[in-house]
Amino acid sequence: MVVPESKDKLFHPPDDLQRDAHVPDFNSYLEIYRKSLEDPEAFWKEVADEFYWKKPATGPMLQYNFDITKGNIYIKCMEGAKTNMCYNVLDRHVKDRNLGEKVAFHWEGNSPEHHLTITYQQLLSRVCRCANVLKKMGVKKGDRVSIYLPMIPELIYTMLACARIGAVHSIVFAGFSSESLCERIMDAQSSVLVTADGVYRGEKLINLKQISDDALEKCGEKAPCSVTKCLVVNHHAVRTKGGTSCNKLQTPWDMKRDMWWDEAMADSPEECEPEWLDAEDPLFILYTSGSTGKPKGVLHTTAGYLLYTSLTFKYVFDHHHDDVYWCTADVGWITGHSYITYGPLANGATSVLFEGVPVYPHIGRFWEIIEKYRVTKFYTAPTAIRMLMKYGQEPLQKFDLSTLRILGTVGEPINPEAWQWYHEVVGQGRCPVVDTFWQTETGGHVLTPLPAATPLKPGSATFPFFGVEPTILNEHGEELEGEAEGYLVFRRPWPGIMRTVYKSQERFESTYFRKFPGFYVTGDGCRRDKDGYYWITGRIDDMLNVSGHLMSTAEVEAALAQHPAVSEAAVVSRPHKVKGECLHCFVTLKDTKEFNQKLVEELKKQVRDRIGPIATPDFIQNAPALPKTRSGKIMRRVLRQIARNETDLGDLSTLADPKVVEVLFSQRSEAA
Ligand code: ATP
Ligand code: MG
């Protein structure tokens, strides 16, 4: 790799960002990257020195076996060390760094009238009180606690309280159904569930306690339910309705099992000695988004996850003390775990925690919040960008976005069209866009630009983070050099990689390590261009094979999205007598545009012109909306079945809105 001098248009980091950046130019990136691979022991040891260790490590920074032919897969970081995650992200700042008065979170409610400020000192004392409540409920080290809470401060208190006492949290996104919650509780065998009475998401009231009760009832159908205590935050009653106890009466209640949060917290002590854990003791279980099949219960452990989320946060968002950082993800996803809770807090950062949705009570809500808190670093998903793009520039022009310095994206490939809009309209051409590629499994960013160092290409996740060694393999497992396209794999672990699938080492090994012995297989396709940039091309499972030509979903979708009428596109294959497979494209149009034959012809031509005749779509279907996971990702496996007219759709529990599927099925025959 050399400093890129590409024929492609590069977006270079702005000078003022480079001036005081942690990694100020591309050569510095290359130098640190080289060291991180040549001497990982020294590299990670230096990172670990920032944190508090009750007992130092006796083993190396990383020990592992990545080769299934040589025995079980394992990864260990800092064997012998004892520490506590909560101590490192809270006590260390309050006691050793004098940051007690610093704001940890600006909480912004669903309604703009509700907001709170929480300092590190306040966070620490509330976490300790919650930890004592959990202990009183009988939770011990190693026990699992399921958390089904909306984006409210109590969600952060509870997860850190678990970390403090060595309990393993399993957070379930509060948009999931009772079935999905039940499945995740049963899999984790949690002894406690923490939930809330209810929450407004936009204008919709969600009765979380009722859903929780249904879930627990389902859990108890075959064998006694593992959950014996349920802690309920009076969020809707107190915050939304102005708070009197009479509202509580409407909440279903089991006197033996259920306990109100405020009553439990009221007389709970503010001191709680952390449980000193082994470096490899589990920190949490989190289920993947379920885009490609049944979700996997990913297990992350203590020391390695701390090092990795902390370091990636610091470098990828070039964190400085006076930043106000906002990640719009839900804590129920890995992005929220790593880059709302652990990474930012490990750095003593100030963050916005937002309960609501981007377009309530008005379509400029995101921009209003950026202005209100003077946000400097903003991290969101392509799905949100594409949705907000539909409303044009006007909603942004009403607000002052001049504080923004870095923009980030995660979750799906970002099509260049959306990237440009994000860069020009949101970032006013001034802010680098860090397109961060990673997975629930990787714990933190693995391919990502560094904002002051990496010249950007729209749509590329650019280069590996420190300690990460990617490579591209072909179908036969051969490594491809130079310009190439194939399977994205990693040759060695970094501290934050998952340790196993909870209670299923077998699924862990077969999903990630069996196909290509010696490598962690991401399941994503990837292209390396002539300048060495990595481009995620979509899921390997979603690849299209037309007349023997392998094509990726991302490139065809990007070509469609370049048409001014299209707001979002998803492409799948369906059988074809001659070609083997052909392309069936679903397009969502911008609000005012009409779907007609002329548009269909234009779109087909556009794909043909940009990619080649081989990629010409056979079918284009109008999609008022696309099926997405609850974390906002397009579920192409469902679209593939619609295109093929297969009605047995398998596990749809992670689908956000089942009605979308019915509509697409009913309009299938109109595809042109
Ligand atoms: P499941 O594994 O259950 O099918 P999932 O893969 O969607 O669900 P996550 O761990 O939330 O679950 O998502 C990781 C995936 O998201 C990656 O494997 C990749 O496909 C996609 N992804 C994340 N960030 C990016 C990015 N910046 N560019 C391209 N793709 C991305
Ligand atoms: Mg996945």
C-alpha cells in the first residue's frame, strides 16, 4: 500500500481536522498499521496500559487457533488478568481522571419536551444502585439478565450494572415481538428480565410490559420459565404522562415476580464494589440482526472487547475531549453496544442518547438535535440517510449544522448517491464520511477510513483497522492478490472478535471457520480495487449468477439508485431458462415519482450503461417499501422468494413490517 494517487476522485481529509488528529495523515496510518501486525503483543499492550487491571495478565495479549483442521477454534486475550468493564468506563474517569462533572449523556426523549443530562458521577451512582438492586434480586456473576428496554437512560444503567457485578446482559431490541423476546430469553436462560411499562416511538405507543408478560408466559409453556424476577421501569407513566402512580394500575402485574424500578432504586445504596472478572469472562450475548437466517447468539468477553471498542472509537471518530458525539443506532444492536455505550464511555466521551425516530414530530428532527446539542461527530445508517434524502435539502436548511466535523455510516453498503448527499448536504462538503464495515461478530470496526488520514472513495470502506488482516479468497479458498473480488475473510483475530456462539461452539465453528480453514469468514463479498481500497459488494448468499457471470447486489443497486426517480433499490436473482438466473429489481421511488413503462426502460438502460449488457434487469417491480430487518437492513432472502413466487418464507421474526411482504407478493405480476 502506498499513499493513494488514484485516477478515481478522492476526497481528501480537511487540513483543520488533520492539524490535531490522532492519526493525522495516511503515512502515519500505514506506519501504525504495520506495527500493529508486526508486533501485536507490543501494540495491544500499549492500549491495555490505559486501563485499570486489578491483576496484570500472565499470558500474551492474544492467543488463538483459527485453523479448524488443527483443533477447536479459540481466541483469548490477556489471560490471567483481572478487571471490570464498568470500573474502566466509569470509576476510572470519576476517580482518577476528575471527569465526574463531565456530561456522559444528553438524553433526548421521543418528544422534544423530554430531555435529561447525566454526568459521569451521576451515571456511576445510578449504575451502582441498579447493581445493588440486581444483586438483591439474586443475580450473581455469570447469570444472564435479559433487557427489553427502549432508548432511555435506564437501559445504560442496567447494562453497566450487569457488567459491574459480572452478570451477562442479553439485550433484546424493544421493537421485537413477544415470540422473539421469548426465544432469546429461553436461549440465554436469563433469571431476570428488565423492561418498562411502555414507550412512545413517534406517535405509536408500545406496551412493553404487556409484550414482556406474553413472552414470559410463552417461555413457561413447556418448562418453568427461567425468569423469576422482572424489574419494570416506570417510563411511560412518569416521563410521558407526567407521573402519578394511578397510571401504574393499568400495567399488568404479578405481585410475586414484578417490581417497579423507582421503588427498588429508592433505598438502594450508591456504593457497589465491582466484581473483579477474568479477562475472558463473558460480558454479553447479543443476537445478530437476522438478515440472512436465524439470528446467532454472539458472545463477547471482557478485556478484548474493552480494548477494541475503546481504540476504534478513539481513532475512527478521532475523539477529542470537547466532542459531542451522536450515534443514532439503538443500543439493542451491536452498534449501540460498542458505539453508544462501551466505546464512548471508555473514552470519557459526551454522547447524545435519542429515544425517538428521525421524522417525529417533524422531518427535521435529526437536524434539530444536532443543532440543539452542537453535535460534532454523527454516526447513522444508510437506510436513515436514504429515507431523509427523500425530503430534499430544505429540512436541513432550517438548522445550524456547522458544528459537525465527522460523519459515519454503518449497517449496509452505502450507495455512492447516498454517500454524496451525506457528504455534501449534511456535512456541507466539510466532513469526512467514515464508512465503517463490521459485524455483531467483529465487536468493532474492521474495515474503515480514519477521518484525518484516509482519502475517501464514496462507497468504499477503504482499509483495515489496526491489528486486522483482511484477505480475499476465491471459491476454492485461494488467496487473490491485487485487484480482485471474492470472499472477505480475516487471517487472524483482533481483541474484540466474538468468542463463540452462546452454547453452540459447533455453530460458531461451522458458520465462520469451516469453509476456509485458517480464516474467519465474514459471509460478505468484497472487491479490492487497483489502489488497494476494499469495497463490500453484499452478502455472499445474495450473489447473482447471470449466464455464468457472478455479480454483486451492491453494484446493481447503486446503478439503479443513481436514477433521479429512485430512492432505494434491492436486487435479487430468479431462475431463467436460458441465462440460468436473471435479475429481478425492486425499486422504491421518491414521493412524487410515478412508476410506468418509460421509467422501467430508463432504469434498464441505466444499469446496462453503467455495468454492461449482462446486468440488464429482466424484471423491475415497484416497491412502495422494502422488507427490512428491525435494524433497518434490506432482507434480500425474502425478496428472492417473492421474485420466485415461493410462499414458504421461513423465519420472519426479524422482519420489521410483515405487511410489506404481502404488498410485494400481490404486485409481483406487475413487474415489467
Ligand atoms: P445475520 O448475521 O443474522 O444475517 P446481519 O449480518 O445483518 O444478520 P449484523 O451483525 O447486524 O447482522 O450486520 C453485519 C452485516 O452488515 C455485515 O456482515 C455486512 O453485510 C453489513 N454491513 C455492516 N456495515 C457495513 C458497511 N459499512 N458496508 C457494507 N456492509 C455493511
Ligand atoms: Mg451476519
